[in-house]
Amino acid sequence: MLKFISKYTDKISGIDIYPIIALIIFVVFFAAMLVYVKKMKKSSIDEMKNLPLDLFEEQKPTNA
């Protein structure tokens, strides 16, 4: 499959910049998310950590 694609991409001029741009976008996004998570407040992390359990408890029917 790669040979089929590479046969056509070799004919396109300037296509070699796209993998570099994709890598740069990925690294910038990953670094931004890392900085965002590191700067989060501890209280908001604890709130998000318990969120799935809180939603499950709200949906559980009571048989009392």
C-alpha cells in the first residue's frame, strides 16, 4: 500500500514539508497540554478524579 501512495507523492513538489509541520503541531500541542496539566489546581484535579464516581452514584436507583 505504501508503494502505491509513494509513487504518487514523489511527483508532488513541496510535499516533504507536511510531515515536518505535522510533527511540529503534535509537539506543540503535547507540550501545551503538559503545561496546562502541570498548572492545574489540586482541587480541580480532585474534582475531575471523582467525577465518574459521582455520576455513577447519582444514576444508581435507591431501593429504600
